Amino acid sequence: MGARPAKQEHLLEEVVVYSGIHCAPCDAVKAYLKEKGVHYTEKNINTDKAARQELRDMGMTSIPVTVIGNERIQGFEKDRLEAALAKVGA
């Protein structure tokens, strides 16, 4: 039997995680996405003024916020993350 292939990263729609420094829920979201093999873009609102403004423009006031397709998920809500990923085929 041959070696098992490595997990393939999925990027069917852009996944963006708005995060911050010293944010345990942010770390949980990123670890979950990595575990699932989902490529994402991280935007740290502590170091990126534009990202902070994007978050405000969405009407969001706390982090993490994960954007998958047209869905915005605030906090680490595994069931909602799974459902949103399933909708985009990841």
C-alpha cells in the first residue's frame, strides 16, 4: 500500500478570519480551519487599520469574525462554521 496523500487545502470561496492578539476564540477558529484543511486569510484588527474598519463597516464589534461566502460568523461556533463550509463545498 502506498503512502496516504496529504490533506488537500480547499479554497472554493474566500474564507477570511478577522482576529486579534491574545484572542483564544480567534486561535480556536484558525486551528479548526487548519484541521479541516481550509485555506483562509487572516486579518488582525490590532495591527491592520483597514481590517478594523472593514469589521466596523460590517456592523461587527467583537472578534473573531469568520466570513465564508456571504455568511458572517461571530465567535467560535463550530456548528455554524461547519454548515457554512459545507455550503461552499469545503
